Amino acid sequence: MGHGRGQRTQSERDAITVEIGYALASAVFAAAVLFGVLAGPALLFQLPTTVEKALLVAGTGLAAVLFLLRVISVLMRFRQGPQPSQPGRTSPDS
């Protein structure tokens, strides 16, 4: 998307904005689900203090890592550009 050019078009800037928004929103959702799965039992049930702390720390740490990995993977995939609709063909007329 505009690699090597001096300026991006408005549609390219809009596409980047939408992709960043999607990356952040999907990362927040995935991290929240993971945190809920790992730390949820510690918040809902009466567990020993060490188990509660371990679940909360694990949930928080892994959710943060998942958030970063999701954002990076979405933005890197966007940076690569669209896949050709017909692999192996070089032009629409071939």
C-alpha cells in the first residue's frame, strides 16, 4: 500500500485507519477472552490466595502477550498487500 511513493491517497490512508482499528478491536477481544478464561475462576470462586494470584498474573501476562501478537500479525498481513485472486496468473486477461 503505497510503498516507495511519497504520498498516500485518501483511500490508502482510510484503509490503514480501518485496519489499525480492526487490529486493536480484535486484539482487545481476544485478550479479554483469554483473561476471562484464565483469571475468571480466581474472580468467581474462593480459591487459595496463591492460586488466585497465580491465575491473575498468568491471565494478565498472557492476555498482554496475545494482544501484542494479534496487533502485529494483523498489521503485518495488511502490509503484505492483497493476495492475487488467481495464483499463477500475471494479468486479468491471461
